[in-house]
Amino acid sequence: MKTVKIGLLGLGNIGTGTYKTLEMNRDEIESSLGVKLEIVKILERDTERDRGITVPMEKFTSDPDSIFTDPDIDIVIELLGGIEPATSFMLKAMENGKHVVTANKAAIAANYQALMDTAAANGVLLRFEASVGGGIPILTSLTGPLKANKFEEVMGILNGTTNYILTMMTQEGLDYETALRDAQAQGFAEADPTADVEGIDAANKLSILMALMFDKYVAPGDIPTIGITKVTKDEIEKARQDNCRIKLIAHAKKLDNGDVEYAVKPMYIDENHPLAGINREFNAVFVKGNAVDELMFYGKGAGPLPTGSAVMGDVMDIVRTALK
Ligand code: HSE
């Protein structure tokens, strides 16, 4: 059986979740593809951390170029997070003929066109399903089975950390700091959770959704964004008395004149609305298309294994499309 070789950039929470997903389901993945998959090199400085997996020491490297220039590597998985050096690494990998899979919403949203153009110019595939909604296959659905639609609206709970914090403050009476620490401990939060709690992470994801749904690129910094840091326990209680829940909502809507309006902000959601029942690290994306009408996607939007599932799904898609 042919072996497809993979270079992995980053063995943090998501890198570990991806590695575990492959190890856990290797037999099913490989027999479905009819090829073997091997992660041959891992760019990671911390070789000592106990990740609950066994990684042969010889796979670790501290030299990214040794991955980009390795003629045997077919696919590079970028799971470093952050805009740089992740963007430069992805560009370099594609310029060297590697297909790229990433979960990095910050890098994709910041450099959407450059990354897409580089993939096209080099005849390689760039896949980023895991960048929006963690394990939810939202991007593949929008660009595949739903592509026959003109999209009218998207409304989503797109950040697991903030949804976890709001849920814990609402249901368990936890204070903000304790709930945030919990979310960090479970691997939901970004390395710097400011991006989560200030709504920046949700804005990155909304930027990607708008590019794919409305063919309209809006830089995340140009999306009006309010996070959850100023949401108080009193406001949460007041919402509950009004039969509502406070949720951090990312919203974009196509107007009759063709413009798109968009924002990320905490909103009161009626307790009977489907988005009000989305709790903990779960995400939900409500989409309206002119043919399909209303759809809602629901699943774990953060966490190592749900995100690893989406990353490996992209890897498998690349193997099927380009490497068999
Ligand atoms: N920090 C992100 C979240 C991870 O909490 O949703 C998934 O993108």
C-alpha cells in the first residue's frame, strides 16, 4: 500500500488531538483511503511534555525548512496557531508543492487571499475545515452540498470558550475567572484567551464564513466586535428573568441592495430559540440559503479531538482528491 507522508507543525493541544485521532482510528482511515498515512516530522520544541501519546523522538525537529524541503512529504498540517510564523510557513509549504491543512482561523482570516492565491498558483490544495466550528463540517457543507444556493444569512455561536464561560456562569453560578480557567484547562481557549473573550476569535471565523458564503472578504479587524468581558452575573440573571440567555453571536446578513451587514456581540436570545440551548463548548451555525432555506449545524466547536477530527477529515479529502 502506498504511504502518504505528513509533516506536522505544532504538537500543542490541537496537534496532539490530531495525532490521537489518527492513532485511534488508523485502521479505519487507512482502509477507507487505501493508503497508509505517516506523520514523519513534527516541528515542536517541547519534546518532554506528557501528552498521553507516544511519539518517537526522531520525528521531532526544530527546523521548519527540513519539512518544507523534504521531497517525501506530501501534506503539511499547520497547527501552530497565531498569524505568524504560521502564515509564512503555510506559504512556504505550498510554494514547495505541499498540500496544506490548517485549523488556524487567525492566519486564514488575516491572509485569506494570499493563501488562496498561493495554493492556486502552485497547484496544491489548502483545506481549513477545522478553523470554523471545530468538529462541525460547516465549510465543506457551504462549499460542497450547499454551493447551489445564494446565501442570505449566517448566525452562529462560533467560540467554544466564551460559550463555555457563559454557560457555567448561567447554569452553575461560577464566576467569570473560574469558568475561564476551566475552559483553558480543557484545551478550548487560545494560548492568549484575550482573542476568545474579546470576540476576536469569533470575528476571525465570521470573516472566513463571509468570504465563502458571500464572496466578500472583510478583515476581522473591520468587523464590529464586542466580547463577553463586560457581561455581568446580574445581566445574566436579568436575561434569565426575561426568559432569555446571553450568547456571543456572530452575525452576517445580505441586504436587498447587495451589501452585507455584520457584527460579533453578546445578544439576548429567547430561551425558545434553538441557539439558546447551545451550551458549554458546543457551537452552532445557523445558515439561510435561497434554495435550501434554513439549516442549523451543531457540534463541539473547540477541543483537541473534535478539532483533530476535522483536521484529519481534510487530510483524507486531500488524499482522495490529489494523492491517489
Ligand atoms: N479558542 C477557540 C474556541 C478554539 O474556544 O472556540 C476553537 O477554534
